[in-house]
Amino acid sequence: MQAHDQMYIDGGWRPAAGQDTIPVVNPADEQVIARVPAGTAEDVDAAVRAARAAFPAWATTPPAERAARLTALADALAARKDVLAATITAELGAPLPLSRMVHAGVPVLVAASYAELAAGHSFEERIGNSTVLLEPVGVVGAITPWNYPLHQIVAKVAPALAAGCTVVLKPAEDTPLTAQLFAEATEAAGLPPGVFNLVTGLGPVAGQALAAHEDVDLVSFTGSTAVGRLIGATAGAAVKRVALELGGKSANVILPGADLARAVGAGIANVMTNSGQTCSAWTRMLVDAERYDEAVELAANAVTEYVVGERVGPLVNAEQRARVRAYIEKGVEEGARLIAGGPDAPRETGYYISPTVFADVTPDMTIAQEEIFGPVVAILRYEDVEDALRIANGTVYGLAGAVWAADEAEAVAFARRMDTGQVDINGGRFNPMAPFGGYKQSGVGRELGPHGLAEYLQTKSLQF
């Protein structure tokens, strides 16, 4: 068993204050592959104090120099791409090709994008007789999830560093090894001591201590809406800023006349990616009544391409598997028609769930309203475009979505009326510079690109 028994604080690796550790389990074979420190409030305090001490110098470092460090960080991540991919596969269970291309590849692009933004961004402007300054918020507490462990770290840390903030990272306890590799990359990139700090630990202990710490100026959290509410309440009591990227129940709306085979195939692929453990997954497929039966048949055929253990990995842990199984059983209980998959385990070992597709789902069913976070698609029928819009907007979430139409203008017009933060039109490509974040209970704030940078800046006006 490999030892990962230290935390990265103030530019160096040090033992944790306590002796407790957290096992890291490979979800494909259920074996413990490492143990990491279970950080305490004492560890968090040491990391925050280091970040606070480093803040004045980093905040006044010229943007061009901060950009150079971010370029070096992107290069360091690129140099570690293979080991990052292998580590993510080991602790998350993602198939290795997905880990290489998405989990380890996209963060390099995001880090490089913030190097470019830091170098070219104007941190002041003139408005009438005022000079408006954009200044770093201060110390950032970043609490990241397990489903995209490296991407979510980079999406928070890179803009914070570009803005001139210092950071304390508390990664998810299921995927801490990726965070340790990221810390190694920051060290290789030459970040000054205290600018980036890493504390591993449990959410209710280390995460809560970080969110509540009086010297943390902004808490950036990605995870469940339930935990987001708690963090928002903690931050609100201290009147500190928060950025919350939370749950989703995104609609994949296939309008009459759209290329049905393409839209259904893309929709199935979207949900099966990362075993459905994606907050922005298009888990509700909306099809007009006239073509509904054809769409169901296409979906049943498309999902057979997603073989468990090859294109679809396990869920992250036993609790997550039990949660997804319970939702599948609830769907059957409430009258949805199971056309693929089901709750039974497809393998004796590993936290696997079969790719699952439901037909005859109505908008009021639990599986149409609540986030499942597994490889489960619900196909819903609508009568006309207004009915489709009502269904699409009929959840407490509003993170992402998709619209397909023969006429692009028709798709755009529909997308403009959706209560959601990001919509793909006819299979639009991922854009690492486009803002990502939600409406309603899907969160507060945005990540990626200049809008992501703005989350870590505050304004000061000087009148002349």
C-alpha cells in the first residue's frame, strides 16, 4: 500500500496534527489503495494562516508574473498527465481513456486559459471621474467533489491564483490522491510558499472548519445542494462570499423535426459518461408524443453500446451505488417502464450499476425530479413545445441542458426560455471559456473563463 501521509502547507509537506487516516478505495475492485490524513480544525488553521501570510505579496505580484506561474502549472499538469489519469482511474473508477482525455486533459486547457486571462485582463477601469480597481478577494477556501477531481480543483484554484488570491484546498475524501498530485504540480510550478495549501479530511470536520474559518474570505464549493445549503448558511453567518456549484436535473429537449437518432444517441452518451456522475448530465430526455415510441427504441439500442467495465465504470463507493439502486427501484415502484438495466448488480465485485433507461416517465415522478447521479436516463413525453418548456423548467434545478431542432434559430429561441445556466444547441462543443453555473437550486456564481475569474475579484472605486 502506498503511503500518502502528509499535507501540503506553506510550501512543504508535513504530517497532520492527528493520527487518524481515511482509506482510499478503488471502486472497481473494492480494495484499499492508500490512506490519507484525516485533517482536523488544527490542520485547517495552519493552512489558512499560511495562506493569509502569503496573500499580501501574491496579491501585489504583477499579473504577468502570476500568468507565468499558471503557465508553469499547466505545463506541470501536462507532464503528469499519465500518472494523473491512472490515479483518477484507480480512485474514481473512470475508464482509462476517459481519464486521459477528459479528467486529465481538460484541466490543462483550463489552467492555460487562466494564464492567458491573467496576462491580458484589465484589473482597473475608468468610469467618469472614478478609477475602479479589481482586487483579489483574499484567502479562498476551495472544497471540491469526487466526480471530476482534477477539473474541479483547477476550475477553482486557477482563477483564484490568477486574481491574486491564495488558496486552501479541501478535496473530496474519495479522491484525495489526485489532489496530492496537483499539489506536487504547484510545487513544480514555483508557486511561493503559502499561496496554495492542501488539507485532506472529512467534510463535516475539515470542510466545516474551512468554511467557518474567520480568515477565509470566500468559500467555493461544488457538491450536493444539501451540503451547499449548509456551507451557504455558515458563510452567511460570517458575511463572507460563497460560490456554489450544486445539483442538476438537466433536460435534453428534442423538438419536432430534429435529427432524432443523433439527439437520442448523444443524450445517452452524455449520461453514460463518467457513469452518470456528472452534475450537468442530461438525465431527462424530452420527446414529442408523435415520435416517442421511436425514441424509446433508439435509446434501448444505443445504451447497449455502453458495456459495464469498459465504457461504463463503477460508481465511486458503496453508498453511491445503494443510492442509485434505490432511485431505480423507486422508478419501477412509481410506474415507469424499465427498458434497459435495472437495480441488480452486473458484477459481483466493484460498485457497478447497469446503464439504465426508463420510459413512460411522468414529470411528477421522483426519478424526473431528483438528482440520481448515476447512469440512469428518464424519457418523458410532451404534447407540444409549450408543454416541453413547462416540463424542462419544472424542477428545482437549473444547471445545464440541451436543445435539438432542425432549425437552429428555433432551438436558440427555446433555449432562451429555459431556466438553466448552460444549454448546448444541436450538440454544441464544450467551451472552457464559457461560464458554467446554475439557476435556482443549482447554485450561485460561475466557473470558467472571465466570469469564473470575476468570482475571485472585488471592486474598489477611487474618485478624483
